Amino acid sequence: MSTEAETIYDRVSALEEEVAVLRSEVDLLKRALRNKIARHEISMIKEGKDVESIID
């Protein structure tokens, strides 16, 4: 095994960084979806429709 070869520890570290980035992206998408749902609920309320929020 050469010194330039990727070790298992290097690979695990890289994968952990990828997971952190993906979690951040998922959180961003969740916030965007919540905002979209909230805007939709507001527009329904303005139209006089009963709305039961699905957002916690």
C-alpha cells in the first residue's frame, strides 16, 4: 500500500463530511417546504377556508 493511497480513515472522514453537507441541504429543503405550506395556508385562510395546519 503506497502512502498516497486513501486509508479507510480518510474515506470515513470524507463520508462524514458528505453526510454533514447532505443533512444541511435536507434542513434547507425542509424549511423551504414549511414556508411554502405556510404561505398556502395563509392564502386559504384569506379565502375564508378552514385550515388545520400540518406544520408543527
